[in-house]
Amino acid sequence: MEFEFNTKFINDDEGLSDRNINIIVQDNNKNEVKILINKNKTIKQLGLAYLEKSSLDKSLISKLLFYFDGQKLDNCQTLKEIDIENQDIIDLKINK
């Protein structure tokens, strides 16, 4: 199954629909990847978008752990369920 993601980052709220938000994924080294994604997408789909935008192999998806406000996120949760808002930061840890 392939997913298409619009990885263009919009700096303000202009042009955002009520379903699309900008997410900032920040890794352990404080590197940030900005992703425009639909709020109905799952954490797993966010992970795939992160891997694509970072030019990393999709096989790493099982090694990604996402956290929001200190709580570990489940891959099947949607961004809407977690109540993530535009330009929120999601922390990423990559298991080795």
C-alpha cells in the first residue's frame, strides 16, 4: 500500500483546511522535519511521511516511536484523536 503526502510546509494558517495541519517531528538530536498532513491520518502514516521526507527506508517504520506531551503514541491513533493542533511538535525516538 502506498501513501501520498503533501510535505509542503505552510508557515501560517492561510490555506489550511480544517482537516490539514502542519506537524513538526523532532528527533533526539533536535532535528526538525515539517510535514503537512491530514488530521485523519494515523501515527503510522505520519511515520511513513517522515521517512519519505527524510529520505529514509520505509522498512524503518517499525523502529519509530512517537511521543506527544510525554505520552507514547499508538500507530493506529489518528492525529485528530490525539487532539494535535497546527504546528504542534511530536517527539520521535528511533529504536536501534
